[in-house]
Amino acid sequence: MKYSLNIGWLYPDLMSIYGDRGNIISLTKRCQWRGIGVEVSPISLQSSEKDLSSCDILMMGGAQDSQQTIVAQDLSKKKKVLSEMVESGIPGIYVCGGFQFLGHYYKEADGTKIEQLGVLDVYTENPGRERLIGNIAIKVENSKFNFKDLVVGFENHGGRTILGSKVEPLGKVIFGYGSNDSAKEEGAVYKNSIGTYLHGPILPKNPEIADWLIEKALEKKYPSLSLGQINNILLPIDDSMSQKAKEAVLKMLGIVDN
Ligand code: GLN
């Protein structure tokens, strides 16, 4: 195959809840349907920094606090490589616990502070109040994306994430909670990395985000490709089923008419 991408699935055995593995299936299928070769590399406790640095797209799902503590210890060894990858524009999507990992720190409900990677200018504190649970719809208006769209998902988190000045929110909350209980904003975007609370999984229901990640990965791995050539590779796919799934959620939430 002319083009190929290595999808790094960070901690599939510890960080993958509420269907997050669907993000890997979505990225894999959408590449394969366009004739792009795909390898999926699970990156976990036994993986080396070299295994990580060979990835072209990264995906990390969510977890409970107990798994996050184990992963935090391991990630401290891979921090330099992961930071360099994010800084250099390797695209990635980091969901819920994964999102929290990229920030400066995560404070658990009992006050335990876990240092995080500090790659994204955000921090998270779990005040031990009610968890923020339910279906969520956001409007993505960030100028980084070639789409302005309603994006749907499912959130379940105790942590409240506060954004610093170096990141932009992924979208405005139309229904649900988002990053914390007051800002009405969801997620954070930095370079080609997206942190979000949207499980669901997010990519099969919102394939425009999957294609954005694939586009960025191709740009990075094959810098001689023009935008026109990339568009020729990323030919449209019949997404009517995904569209219907998204519409069903939007109708259920009363955002679009039945
Ligand atoms: N432990 C984190 C929280 O509750 C992450 C939860 C998740 O990944 N769904 O805030």
C-alpha cells in the first residue's frame, strides 16, 4: 500500500470504558476504506518509548481513578516522548481520564494530587460532589476544524477540568455539562491533539473528527502531499448510518425536531 498509518492505542487494558475502543475501530475502518494501510499498536505498561514514538495517531480512553494511578506511574517514564509527539503535531484524541492525563495535575476526591503530563494547559480537580453523567451535545466552532458541527457523546466524570490560556475549548455545550459545571465549554484543543469528555464512543458517531485526525496524520507523515492530494485519498464515505445515530441523540435531547 502506498500510504500507511500506525495507530497507537494507549493503555487498552487499563484505559478504555464506555466503548472507547470504538474510536480505534472507526479510525482503522476509515483508513482501510480509503486504501490506507493500518497497524494498531497497543501501548501499555510493557511498551517502550520507541513503540510509542513510532505511532502516527494516538488514542487514549477513560478509566476509574484506580487505573489512572497505575497509568500515571508508567506515563511518567514516557512523558518526554509523548510531550514531544504532541508538540510536534502528532494528532491524538484523549478521552475523559485520558484528557485529564494530558493536563498539569488531577486532584482526586480525597485530596490526593496526581501529577500529570503537563502537555495541555489544563488541570482537573474532583470535588467529590455529584458526578457529571449523561448524554452531551456540543457545537464545535473551533477554527482549527474544517467543519462546524454538532458533536454528540456520553459523559461520566467526577473531575472538573479548568482550561488555561494556551488551549482552546473543543466546543460550546448545548446539552449536558462539559469540562466543568460552570463554563458550558467542552474539551480542549492544542496543536493536533483533542482532549474531551465525550465517550460514546465519540468517533463513530462523529466521523468528521476521525477524518480530521487521519488528515493531520497524513500531513505529518507525508509532508510532500498537497491538500488536494490528501483530499483525493480521503474520499467521502457513506456516513448515513452515523448521521442517523447522531440525529437520534439530537432528537432525544430535544435539540432537533422529531
Ligand atoms: N476518573 C476520572 C473522573 O471520574 C475519569 C472518569 C472517566 O474516564 N470516565 O473524573
